[in-house]
Amino acid sequence: MQRVAILGATGSIGASALDVIARHPHRMRASVLAAGTRVDELLALCRTHRPEHAVIADAAAYRALRDGLRDAGLDTEAHAGADALDALVAGDACDSVVAAIVGAAGLSSTLSAARAGKRLLLANKESLVLAGELLMQAAQAHGATIVPIDSEHNAIFQCLAGNPGETPARITLTASGGPFRGWSRDALAAVTPAQAVAHPKWSMGPKISVDSASLMNKGLEVIEAHHLFGIPGERIRVLVHPQSLVHSFVDFADGSTLAQLGLPDMRTALAVGLGWPQRIASGVPALDLLAEGGRLDFAEPDLDAFPCLALAFRALQAGGAAPAVLNAANEEAVSAFLQGRIGFLSIPDVVAHALDAMPATPADSIDALLAADAWARSQACARIARKAA
Ligand code: NAD
Ligand code: MG
């Protein structure tokens, strides 16, 4: 019986993970469920899935969680705070960890799972962008298997399965193009948060939906691919593929190109991570290309309308703490955009400003990277305050 910890259980990836796990009651169960602030939603999940442990990040919500579990007659133990989560992830309460907290807030628990040698189903791409080298080193040193839970990287993981240890000649990440594909830069100036989170192909949390609309998501994924597969930025390409059926391509030295296809549903990637190396049912039907319209289109991304993608390539090339600065400034800008404080085009402006102003910073430890993250957030907040005024 595989015991799975789900971090970010109340989110979109958390729901997909619980759906797949519930299809295999004799093989696996959710033993730890963790969420940020929404106690009622976490309690509802505990009633359905009956984990041994439930963790709420917000310490002020501990009593509500504990009392709610008791009132529901559950044996689930209540915990609160990031340290409690890190300890549970590292301990014997779970064999596998679905890291699906959104943002840099997920770094500590993701690192904890890697250092404990767990199977790490890694959706929290921001932790790889922030501290990819140190995270990959920790996983290698402690024997943790990382299965990427991002459709593109999960596709590449599957394409590389026949050639373990091989570095591909080139990777092509596909991008849906988001809700504003084909829009000019001018037209993007007035878009609203509601428009930005209405993704045409994927149903996701608000932060990644805005990132998909700005193409920053694809930029974060370029950096993610660099760390996961040890490939330099020059050998990573992005193509817009509006059907979102080909999840990525891998080119090999012999002229072969492998791709993975499937309907856009994250349960496939989660089933790969939960069952690997076996294939298990995910609830996602097989792809019928004709029913999906019978065509696959590809185009270059428009870097003028969507400068966030170019900013991410720039941060990857600069190296050091630049990706951490990119990620932190973007998190602050997206949050301000979702609150209606700044416009959509201010997102790349805030990120570019932080990268331009960035001093030469060491990036050789988690503490140094977290200091760069904090510096970038203060820079971004000051810029946002000036724009919002
Ligand atoms: P979401 O907003 O739906 O869910 C986020 C989850 O994180 C919630 O359960 C929330 O309670 C929890 N959380 C937030 N802050 C926390 C904290 N400080 N401590 C503990 N828990 C906290 O987001 P999502 O769409 O599920 O995305 C989660 C992660 O997966 C992101 O990093 C995203 O980039 C990545 N991802 C998502 C998708 C997708 O299809 N949704 C695809 C690829 C990658
Ligand atoms: Mg993706």
C-alpha cells in the first residue's frame, strides 16, 4: 500500500491527485492532506479520504481543524504550520509526496521530501525555478525519485524512459498560448483578471492561469526543464500548439523525435507519477484525434506581446539568483494583478525592473536564494505601489 502525502490538497492538482488515488483503493491511499488556509475544504476532504494526518499552514486555524476533525468523529491528527508539514513529509507517514503548493511557499516541504528520499511528484514548479540546482542535488544525494507533474515535463519524462540518463539533443515545450493567443500588445493593456484566468484548455488555480496568459508559465517551465533534464536553455524551444494535445517533443542525436500526446487533463501525469513504472487508470479517456478536430498546429510564440517568456530565458542565461528574482517578482505582480491593483502589462514591467535592478547576489545556499527572493519581493512591491498609486 503506497501512502501518499498531498500538499496543496484543496487546490486543482490536489483534487486531481485525490481522484486518481480513489480509483486504486487496494494500491494506494492519501495518508497526509495539507492546505494553506481553507479549513472547511480541508475538513471536507478529510471526511471523504480519511487520512492519518491533516495539516493547515495557517497556525491560527489549528483549533478549527482539530475541533472539526473531532466533531466529525475522525481519527485524523491535526497539525499546523510549515515546520509540522516538513516533519510529516520527511517521516514515515508517507512514501510519496505530491508537491502541489503554489509558489515559493512550497520550497521547504518539497526540499524536505527530496532530503528524505521520497518519491516526489513535483507540481510546484516555482521551487525548481527558485532553487533547482540545490533541489536536484538533494534528490540525487538522498535517492529521491522526481516525477514531474507538469504536463510538458511529464511528457518528456515519458519520452526519456527508454533512454535513462540520456540528455536529449533538444526539447520542445508546447504552449497552448493561453486565453490571449493572437492578441496584440496594445489589446492586452486592458484585460481583466476574469479574462486572464479563463484558460481555453486547462482548468487550474488562479496563479498558474495568469502565468499561462502572460506566457510566464512557459518561461518558468523552460527553467524547470533545464533543471529536471540537465539541458541548457539554448537547446530548449517553445512552440505554441493551440490544441494542447501534444504535451512536448524530445529530439535525439539519431534524428528521432518522440512526443507524448493525450487529452489536457492532469490526472494522466499524476497517474504516471503514482503508478510508475506501471501504467494505471487515471479516469482520462484515450485521445481520439479525429474527435478533437483532426489537426495539430504549431507556431512561434509572439515575444513582443508576451515578453515574460523572453525574461525567463534571460534569467536562465544570467543564472545565479536571477531565476529566484524572476519568480518572486512575478508572484508579487500576479497577486497585485489578481487584486486589480495593476494592469496585465505591468506584470512583465515589474519583473523586468527587478531583474534590471538586481545586484550580483550569491546563489550557493537556500538562505542566499531566499534572501534574493525577499529582495525581489520588496523591489516588486515598491514598483507595484508606484503603479497602483
Ligand atoms: P491552486 O491555487 O488550485 O492550489 C494551491 C494549493 O496550495 C491550495 O491547496 C492551497 O491551500 C495550497 N497552499 C497555498 N499556500 C500554501 C502554504 N503556504 N502552505 C500550504 N499550502 C498552501 O493551484 P494549482 O493549480 O493546484 O497549482 C499548484 C502547483 O502546481 C503550482 O505550483 C502550479 O504551477 C503547479 N501546476 C499546476 C497545474 C494545474 O493544472 N493546475 C499544472 C502544472 C503545474
Ligand atoms: Mg505545464
